[in-house]
Amino acid sequence: MRVLLLLARFFAAGQTNHVVDLARALAAAGHQVTLVSTGPSGRGRSFRRAYTHDLRQAGVEVVSSDLEDGLPPGLPCPDIIHAHSTLDFARAERLASRLHVPFVLTLHGLGATHLLAAGALARAAAVIAVGRRVAAEALTVTPRVVVIENGVDTRRFRPPGDDPAAFDAEPLSAASDPAAAASDPPSPPAMGRPFTILYAGRIDPEKRRTFRDLAGAVSLLADHRPARLVVLAVALPALGLDLGSGRKREEIIDFRGWRVDPAPIFREADVVAGSGRVIREGMASGHPCLLAGQLYGGIVFPGALDPAGHDFSARGTHTHPAQVQRILADLTRLATDQSFARTLGRAGRAYALAHLGLERAAARTAEVYEEVLRGRASDRVGAPRPLTHP
């Protein structure tokens, strides 16, 4: 199948990683994939170079074009067009009409149905929503909606060590109940190595309170044991952090910037904190995870998750007045109870392999393409049943 993916620009966000991973996975499954960057590179020029290298190694053609004059010379006519940014929705519709091929749109967040993009959503052959709440909003403008959650590359995001298969093969009898493994012998921390919490993702204004509380909790933890907070983000805003004990920010926070491939840094961590796809990547990497978005959601227990739908957004407006102490309590438990932390990590890895894999998400996406091409979008893609599909 010839697939044309549209990406408005390469920028430091989960949406870019989603599209890049999907392109690689579709190509690995034998599809002919072309990714068109439709907008100016601007500040994303360095990201574009790095992503382009990765994509071309995976067999994905990458070109830049606004597509206003149709396909660039030399590109084959696609069987299907798939756009992911609201900036590209109308562009995808125009190109599809010109080439007489169907177009599919993916909604990555809430609010798009109130924009000019709503018209394109209503006319798309299918709309893919990355979660159930997004799907519920999309259904207000079209019945042709299917839920396909973000997939994580479990080969790239894998547990520490040279042999991830050995980790995957370890017994998981306590995976659904981490407390059941509390009697396992603990693994002592490496001599001189600080307990490492990784926070990954943009520190948007609505997430700054939780990030500040996380940094404060790590600083309090450091009063009792070596600890550090590694941060993967575009920028570290001035947050007025009070780290106590006269510490400087750099003594607690190790800022690494944004990485096109963050997987090696995930393997350095003892705990992963964040929201959205970061939780999926942390679980795939075999680490305990803390849900930290607009709110602090606590430890993620894989055994309590519902494969029919995951919500790792941690959205909301009310923060707990004792949020720092809640985070500190969870970090202290994970730092002192190695058996508990190890069992959570194993359970998370097993859950990611079973339910969160990139190949699974790419296969579901290809199924949508095939249904559209067979002219069955109205009675297969738009039926209520796919909304419950993980």
C-alpha cells in the first residue's frame, strides 16, 4: 500500500514522535511510506535533520512541500493520505480531491472540532482518535471514528542491560499485585549512583505546578539519599524552585534538553515521571512510573489498567495541597523498597509488550486504511464497536 503521511513540521512534541514511529512501523510492515513535511522548518531544522536520518534508514521517503501544486515531481500517487495536524487537515482534503484518493485524519487532542478543521473531519473517510475522550468529541462531527492509542517501540524502549529478552522472560507471578513480591530479596543500588527520576515532556504552564512539586520532592528525598531529577524538555522555565537546604538547581536537576531518541536516557532512570506517551515509554523501559501532568496521579500500577482504554493525561485544575508530600512518599517507597520497584517495572514491561506496542498500533492503522480502500468506512470504521478497541 502506498501511504502519504503529512506532518506540518518536526517539533519537540509527542505528535512528531507518533508520526515518525508510525511511518517506521508501516514501512517495516511492507508498505511504501512517504512523509511530507508541509510547513517551514524554522526552529525545527535540527530536529528535522535527525528525524529524517532515522526515517530514511527505516525506508521512509521524506520530502518538504506545501503540496499546493499537488505532489512533488517523482512521488508516486498514494493509495491513501493521512494527516495528523489540524494545520494539514484542509491540505489533505484538497490533495485527496485532486488525486481522487481517500484521506484519513488523526486527532491527537481535544478542541479541534471547534476549529476550521471540523469541516475536514466531517468529510474524512475515517478519523482516528488517540483516546476515548478525543473520540467522543470527534463523534460530534462524524460517525466514522476509531480509537487507536499511541504505540511505543518496545525494541527501542527496553529495560537496562544488554539482553532485554532475559528481562522479558523473568517470572511475572506478582505482576498484578506488586505487594505480593514484597518478600523478594532487594537489589542494592549501585555504589555512589544517585536515585534517578526522569521527567520527560514539555513543561507547559498548566504543568508547571506539578513539575515544581516533583522537583521539590526530589530535593527532600536528597536529604536522605543521593537523588537527582533528569529532565528531557525543550526548555526549563524559571519556576522559582525552592529546593531547600541551600541547594542550587543544578545540584538536583540534570537538564538534558530534547532528544530525538530519548530511549538511552530512559534506561538510566530508576523512575519515570510524566504523562501521555511518556508513561508508555517508561513502562516499556521496565521502570516504575509516576503520573505527573497538570495533576499528580500517583504510581501507575499496571495490574489496575484497563486494556480497553488508557488515560495517562493527568488533566485537571485542582492540585492537592500536600502534593509535594504525596510525591515524596511515593519516591521514598520506590527508593527504599527495591522489590516493589522491580516488580512494578517487570509488570509494566509485560503490560507494554501485551497492549502498548507500536506494531499493534500500526497494524490497526493499516486495517483502517484497508477498510477505507474497500469502501467499507461507513459500516466498519464508523461502527460503535471500534471505540472499545485498545
